[in-house]
Amino acid sequence: SQTIHQWPATLVQPVGSPLSLECTVEGTSNPNLYWYRQAAGRGLQLLFYSVGIGQISSEVPQNLSASRPQDRQFILSSKKLLLSDSGFYLCAWVLGSGNTIYFGEGSWLTVV
Amino acid sequence: QKEVEQNSGPLSVPEGAIASLNCTYSDRGSQSFFWYRQYSGKSPELIMSIYSNGDKEDGRFTAQLNKASQYVSLLIRDSQPSDSATYLCAVPPLVSGGYNKLIFGAGTRLAVHP
């Protein structure tokens, strides 16, 4: 069966520091991968999606970036964090042409 | 108009009652609809999907879709305190470029009290 893992689960970072969140999917190949963010008390916002290695599409302008160095690995990064980057970051995947999205456990980021 | 709209709640129902959660969407051509449940501090988990007009039942959950009126609802029968969570409605945009994106509503918080 397919599983998705995210880490770290929680982190507290100072303003201006770098960020790296990692996500890996097991049990499948060539999934579509997504990064969503959920700010406190708000809905899910799609940040990036990827249909293959090295293929990244950005949904909203921001100081975050994403990379997909391997088929089942998706990384969210920032060179300098802002206070507004705080939130709950979720990696998700879809298999094939389906629309059903499955989420990882999420990463809580607090920028101080 | 937001693409997917939900009443933020909280919707408070007594244990054993029917909870009714509603969602409206703006893209008339949308073909598939999803309900996710999100417990506080956790990631969303899929409850149901619905593609055709009418009702779809799964245990205590019933999804209802009315494409003409552009709304989809989720009924929870015999509500339990463990159903207390935020319920997210999600719809793929009509033009998603084959990337299977989902647009989420902000969610409705449900509180089931004993």
C-alpha cells in the first residue's frame, strides 16, 4: 500500500533562517505531488505541485520554493523565512489520473 | 466569489442528531467533489467523494450533490462526539491542466456535544 511521510513534524525557526521540509511517498511511482499550507484558522492553500522529476509549478508568489530531485521525493525550501510563513504545511499525492488527494502527517512551522 | 464556500461554524449538534454540512462552488463545470475530515492539529483525511447528482451513502455519512444549484452537502447521522472536527469540501477546478489540483473550502467546524 502507498504511504506518505513528512518531516520534521514540528519546528520553530527564527525570522531570516532557512527552511527545508521533506516529503517522500512509498509504494507507488510517478505520483503527482503537492505542497499545501494551512494558516491558523484558515483553509488549505495550494503552494506547489509537481507531475514529475524536476517539474515544479507554483500557485502563488512567495519566498518559498520546491524541488523534486527524485520521483518520490518532494522538498519545500526557503532561504529566509518570514513571520507570515508560519503555518501547517502538508505534502500530498495523487496517483495517476485520479482526483483523490492523500495527505501526509503535516509539519507545523512557527517562525519567531 | 470564492471558488468553494463553506460556513465556518461552529455547527453544534447534540449526540445522536443529524449534522448537515453544506458547500457551494462557483465552477459550474466541476465534475467531482470531495469531503475531508480534519481533527485539530492533524492532516485532512478523505471521507467521501461524489461524482453524480443525488445521494451517496457510506455508513453514517451521506453526500448529496446538486449540480444545477452548485452545492454539495454532507450529512452525518447519529452524530458522535468523535465526529467533532473540521470538515473540508474540495473541488477540482474545471481547468486543472491534468494536474489533479483540488480547491478547498475553509471548512466547517462541527462540535457534537454529549
